[in-house]
Amino acid sequence: MATSGRILKDKEVDGLPKFPVLPPIDTKVDAVKETCMLIHQKLQKRRKKKMLNDQRRLLLVSRATAAYRRCLDNEPESSSPEPQFPPSMISEDQMERMNYAFLKKRVESGPFTPIQQEWLHSITGRLLPELKNTPRTQALLQELCTEVSEDFRNAIVKHTVGSILKEPHKQNTEKQEVTSLEILDFSQPRHESFVQSHRKIKANLHILHPVMQIILDISYTTFSPIVLADLSDYRVSGPVDCKSLHNKMALECKRTEEHIMNTWFPKIIHLLTLRDTVKGIKEEKLDSFYNCASTLMSNLLKSLLHKSVAQYASLFDEKNQHSLPLFRMSLTFDDEKMEIYPTLQDLGGAIFGILNSITSTLQKVPTVQSWLAQSKSSFVDAKVADHIWGSANAILKTAVEKNLEEPDKHFQSYVEKYAWLVNGTAQTQVKLFMEEEHSFEEYTQKVEEFHRLSKEIIDLPAKAHFTMVHLDCEELKQGLANKAKHFAEELIKKLVNNHRVLNVEICSEFETIKENAQKVPESTEKMVEMIEYINFTKTTGLSQLQKKISESLKKLLYLVDVHIFEPDDLKLHKTVFLWPQNIMQAFELSDEVIEKAKYKGKHELIATREKLMVELTKLAHRILDFPECSELDLIPQYVADIRIVQKLIREAEETVEYINKEEKVYDMAQTSYPEVAAIKESIEPYQKLFGLVLEWQHTEKKWMDGSFQGLNGESMEVEVDEFFRNVFKMLKFFQQRQSKAGQEGAEDSSKTESPTATLCSTVLQEIKEFKEHVPLVSILCNPGIRQRHWDQMSKIVGYDITPDSGTTLRKILKQNLTPYLDKFESVSAAASKEFSFEKAMKTMVTIWDDVAFHHQPHRETGVSILISLDEIQTMLDDQIVKTQTMRGSPFIKPFEHEIKAGY
């Protein structure tokens, strides 16, 4: 004890570290000691009094039992005694057991003193008030009291039976058990035993140490007003944010813990380390004394935490909804999403977080030994009991689930009704609607739908009040309403754009009318078109435009109420509505332009007539030169002159058509020009003759100087005959014309041949001369001739006549091969036969490329056989006959090897 005193006084002990001096406490050591002695004396008197009362009660019970036994012994026998077994059938041991069972039954059925009511009151008085106030706990408490009363009676009965009766099998024991009545023997002095027991209790039962009572008093004074995270008055102050409340309660718990560690804990440590406190405690018992103090501190801290947890949980009980904290929550609209802030999970987390803040408080209170050793290796156990924490957690969970259900339903009602505005559905609907063709009325209906929806959302309550939540819906309302307005604005913008397009179209049409009305016509056709256009515009066109203006006005009356137009749009509206008045001035100017155009057109028409007559006169003189054209070398020039005259005739015809059309427009007499038809008819024979001669010259040159190998005798003969017939017809035509002219009085012209007839005769002579070369071409240009045939013909002539790329008909004719034509003809005929056989062989070979053989399994043999062979067999037989015939021909020799191989 002296050592402990020096720890505080000198702050240093040999071999131990220095300890800090605790804050001074205004407590006199003598007063504390005197208080402890008084408490100790009171406890001794109370225990002694209680022991004497227990002894008296047991003495009364034993006396009552003896009196009851005597009553049973004096009880008269019954009139019909119970039959007994013969002595020979019952052993002595069995008889003793039967007597013991009978006596035990009698003792157990006797009256016993019940448990005193003040004992039950003392037991129930130790329970917390909240465990006795509810109907359920009261019923449970009544059951427990009944159970305690029955246990007490069973204990008394067992004690009485054991005190009075001896079991048969224990009678032979050397030493009988000492009953409770024998323990109450006061014949021997027991003071010495009492003093010894008192000394032992005082040395080991540290909880009875006076300082423990002082610790209890100090703790009661310190802890009674303290409640960790007291939220009982928070509902009055209005809704709070769950996160800020959580942070505030966590800070409050931390401050309370600091307050306790700076006030209560130093006092306790000071008491436990006083010299007078540890005086009388042996050195080896000092550690157990401090353990007892730490345990008491643990119980006190747990009591504080249990009280705080219970009070915090009680706020969320169904019966205490008037004290339930009110949390502030908001329905938000951010980034096109509807959300509740803070989330239900965040709110629940904050509520449970406050509970965790309470339970985590005072968990780092060091034990007395740890503090003395200046280490933080061990701390006082202040953990909240699991059943208390579980009960509080269950109450909070139930309250959170129940009280957040309605706010969540309120939020879900917004989601169910208006989620389509933000999840893309409305955007898709509006987009599809604008992509489709809809009338102005359908657009306005759609716009009004979104306006009604926006008003409906705005009219919803701005705040929703629930038991535990104050829900602010204003932000979400504004966001959804603005979203609905946004879609309405998109539709309105589409309407405004369409209305602008309509106005621009109206103005464009009026501008076109004005431009066309003021345009000076360049021709009579343009003037006629302009007159028709003006007449149509004044009747139908303006009526249609007036309907468009009325439609624009109707749309404008609606759009003015829902949209603010730009200055440019307002200017456009003004222009549209003033156009009907402005266009009339354009029509007046147009009438003046048309009159001037008519006057100018008539004078131009007269000039055109005169010019046409002059051109026809010139053209009639020019065609008089064609009958004198007879030079073959000038045929290309004749053809060019004919084409020029034809072009002038076409232009004259177009001019005549134009004049007649203009005359009709100006209501003038129609004029005719027969000279045009006469000129056209007179040049037609010359155009045919000159063209035919030019074509013959080109064809002859191609045959004579072109590739000899590309000539074909048959086609050449046909074309030569065709040229001959056509030229001969033209000759007869001009001869008849000349004869007709002679009959009309020109005798000299009938005697001499006209130049054109001479030209025809000359050409006919050239054709006849060329026709003599056709047989040579037919023989030498046979498609069946091969190199072997050219070798044969070269052998006949005596030199090589095989044609090459430079060979022409003119060169062949210069070789004078006419004497050899008969021999060449026999070679060419053989080549034709061989060529026919060659084509027949190729045809027979290629025809098999498209032939397909079909087969199928034959019964169950597993072998396939060919089917549908009739056509193939017929074709094969036909080719066999052809091959045999060809083998017998003398012209098959060049293909003899191939025909034998194929056969």
C-alpha cells in the first residue's frame, strides 16, 4: 500500500516507469474512509439480520413438519383395512421401500409455506422499467413468477423429505448426512469461524471494497445525464439531412467519449491508485483488485451504452412515432434521370451508422493495469451485448423498411407515370411523329397534350410528408415539366419551320408571278404563253394563293400564343399579307409590256414574209444546175450540194410554219408558199441518184482494195445485183422524164441523152464489168478452202497464190487467173464438201456435251443400271449411219483418221 502511495506522490518507483500525474480531485481521504466504514457496517448488520431470519424460518418449518407427522400417527384406522400380502411373500427390504414410498408421498402432499411476496417484489424490482410496462412483458413476468414459486415449493418439499426420511439403502452408512436442522446448532461458539470467514471475504471479494461503492456513485453522477446520440428533440427542429445528422452524432459521440475520458476516467484512476485505497490489500491481490475495478468499469460503460442504444432504438419504435426523427429527402432530376436523394440505402445506412457510432464509442478505455503500465495493450470490455445490439438492429430495420415504403411508393408513382418522358420513349414518339406526314391540327393536338402534361406535373404537391421523411418533389416536378415543355417546343419549332416554309413558298410564287409578268417576251410564242399565264394567274393562281394565305393566317393565330417570333419572321408575315395588293401593280405593268410586244411582233412577221420569198427565189435558181451533173469524179460534191439544198428547204418549211402560226396569233390572213413543195419534189430524184452512185463507188473500192480473205462471193453477187437494179430504175426514170419533156415541145432535148441519163449508163457499165469478177471471188473466197487447197491451186498455176493480209481483189485480178477457173472450181467444190463433213463431225461431237446418263439401283443386287436410253440410242444409231456414209465418201480423206477413231 505504501508502494502504491509512492506511485502517486513521487511519480517514480525503482524498476517501474514514471506515470503522469492525474488532475487533482477535491476529495478528502478521511471523509472517503469514514464513508466506506459506515457502508461496511450497514452491510454487515443487514447480512446478519437476514441469516437470523432464515434460521428462524427453517426452525418453524421443521416444527410444523414434526406436528404434521404426529397428526398422521394419530389418524384413526379405516373401517376397511388395506389387504396385506402374507409375510412369506414380502421381503424385509421390499417392505422398507414400500414404507418409504408411502411416507414420502404423505410428506410431499402436506402443506408448505409458500414463497414470500416481498421476495418476488425484490426480484421483479431489479428489472428495467421498459421490461415491465408492455402487456406482453407483463404476461411473461407473471409466468416467470409462477415458475419461481413452483421451483421454491419443489425445493422446500425436497429439503423436507430429505430432512425427515432416510432412504433404505443409506441406513447402513457409517455416517449420516447432517440435515439443515443440525447445521443450525448454536450450542458451540462460532465467532472464531465467523472472523476467519470475514477476513477471507474481505481479502478476496474486492467488489465489497468501499471504493467500489464510491466508483458506483461517481459513475451514477457522471453517466445518469449522459445519453449518446440523443435524438429525442430533433423532430421538433424540423427535417434534417441524414448524412449531416450521422456526422453530427458521430462527432457528438466522440466529444462525449473525450468528456468521459477527461473527467470520469481520471477520477476513477485517482481513487484506485490512492494510498488509502490499496492499503490493506496484499501485493499479490492487487492485480485481482484492479481486475475487479476494470470489470466494474466495464459494466458501467456497458450500462451507459446499453441505455443509449435502447433510447436510440426506442425512438424508432411504433409507439414513439411522435419522437421519430424527421429526415429531409428530395426527388431530383439530373442528367435525364429521376432519382431520390439521398437514396433509401443512404438513409438506412445513416440510421444504422448512428447506431454503430454509439456502439463503437468508449471501446478504447484502458484498464487500470494498462494505464499504470502506460501501454494500450488491453482495454476495458465495453462491447454492447449481442442481444441488445440485435434487438436494436431489428427495431431499426423494421422502422426503416416500414417508414421508407411510402416515400419509395411516392417516388415510384412518378417513375411509373412519367418515366417515358426521360427514357427515350417520348423522344422516339416525337421523332417518328415529325418524320411522318401530319396535318397542322394533329400537330397542335400533340403540342396541347404535352402542355397539359406539363401543367399536370406542375400542379402536383411540391412536398410530401411522411412519418419519418419530409420529401421535397419540387426539383423533379420542374425537371419533368420542363421536359414535357421541351417536347412541345420541338413540335412548335417544327410547326414554325413549316409555317416559315409556307410563307417563303407563297412569297416565292408571288415573286415568280411578278417576274414573269414584267418580263418582255422575246417571241410571239413567249408572248402567247405570257398572256395565258397572266390570265390563269388572275383567275386560278391568285385564288390558290389566297387560300394559302388564309391557311398561313390561321396557323399564325395559333403560333402567336405559343411562340415568340423573330423579327425576320414578323417581317416575312407582313410581306405575305401585303402581296395580294402588290401583285396588282405587276399585272398593270404586264399589260403594257404585252401591247408593246404585239406591235413589235406584227412588224417582224411582215419582214419575215418578205425574206422568205427572196430565199425561195434563190433556191429555185440553184436547183436548175442538178440536171447537168454527170461527172463521176464530182459525185461527192453533188451529194454535198443536195444536202445543203435539203437543209435550206427544211428551214423554209419551218419558216412557213412559223409565219402561219404568227399570223394566227395576230389574227392575220393565212399565206401559202407552194414553191417549197415544188422545189422539194424536183430535187428528190437527184438526191436518190447521187446517193446511190456514191454508195456504189464506196462499196466497189472496199471490194477491190479491201482484204481479199474477208470477201464473200454469195453476198457480193446479191449486192451487185441490187446496185444494178436501182441504177437501172433511175435510168428509166430520167429517160421517161426526158421523153415527157420532149412530148411537151422540146424536140432537141428528146434526141440527145440527158447528162443524168448518161451518168446512169456509165455506172451501169461499171457494174457489169465488175460483175464479171464475181465467179472468181466465189471460187477463191470459199470458207471451206484450207492451206492444202491453196497448195493444189498454186500447183495448177505454177507459183504460190496463197493470199495473205496484204492480198486484195485488185492484185488477184492482175494475175490473170481466168484460164484456170475451171480447175479452181473443182478444187473449191471439193473444199466445200470437206467443209460440210468437218462441220458435221464437230456437230456430232459437241451434241454429246449436253447428254446426261441416268441410273438407278437394280432391285436388291446393289448394282446400278442405266435408264431412259431410248433417245440416246436413237441419236447414237443416227450418228453411226452418218459416220458410215461419210466414210464411204471420197471427200473424207482429210478426216479419215478422226472418223475411224470416232467410229
